[in-house]
Amino acid sequence: MEWFKIKSEKDHDLLVVNNFIHRVDRIRDKTEYYKCIQNCYEQNHAILKNLKNKTDVILSKPHYHPTHGVKLANRGFRNKLKEELTQNPTKPVPKTFNEIRRSVITSGIEGATNSEVIDAIPVFTSIKSSGYRKKMKMIPPLPSKLSDLTIER
Ligand SMILES: [Zn+2]
């Protein structure tokens, strides 16, 4: 069983099992019960048990729909772009975008197949605005008056 945890946009725990994304349903003692983000069953879909020395995850019922691999790959791509722009705020966004595109095609994204990665790479125009917004926050505006400019001695 291949599984890992990620955070949702609202900072909730999500459990990814075999490329299906689940959200927390309830937690009882050391057992966490998750359900599919598509609600394909009411509850108890994926179960995570914290045992003494290891954590065990089971998928208690099958999902009768395609995996969330494309969603995961898309998320992975956007996170990489954000990380890269945070580390190199002066680097041009199109250049950064193309470098990440090349690198994810070569090395892949955790939990996604190659074709899912290709499907998930956003078109540049869809990512441009959020990419630039991110960049604007990173670079402080230039001082408009000479008196705004303080030089530390
Ligand atoms: Zn499902």
C-alpha cells in the first residue's frame, strides 16, 4: 500500500493511498478514518492505524473511479514553482516555469504516472498570474522618495 499525507489548501490533513485522496472523517484513539474526496462511499474508506512501532494504512473499499493522479501532479507542479520563485524572487517567471516543466517531465512527480504528469502540467497562461503575484510579494517596492531610503551605518 503506497500512502503519504499532504495538506489541503485549508491546511487540513489529507491521506493519499494508491493515488486516491481522502479527507479525515473521524479520529478514534489511534485510528484515523478517512473518506474519499469524491465521496464515493459514506465513510471508513481508508483507515490509518498508529500501532506501536509502525503506522498501517488500509483501503477498506475499492474506488470505482480513476485515481487522483492528475490532481496530485498538478499540485506538485504548482508547489515546485512556488518554492522556486520563493528561493529566487528575481528569476523571470517564464524561465522558472520552463525549467520546472522540463524537470518534472524528466524526473516525474511523487504518486503520478508519466502521462498524468503531462496532463497535469498547467498551461503557462493559467499559472502566470499567480506566479507573478507571488513574485510581487517577494520584492519590496522601490522607495519613491529619497527620504524613504535609509542607509545603515
Ligand atoms: Zn473514491
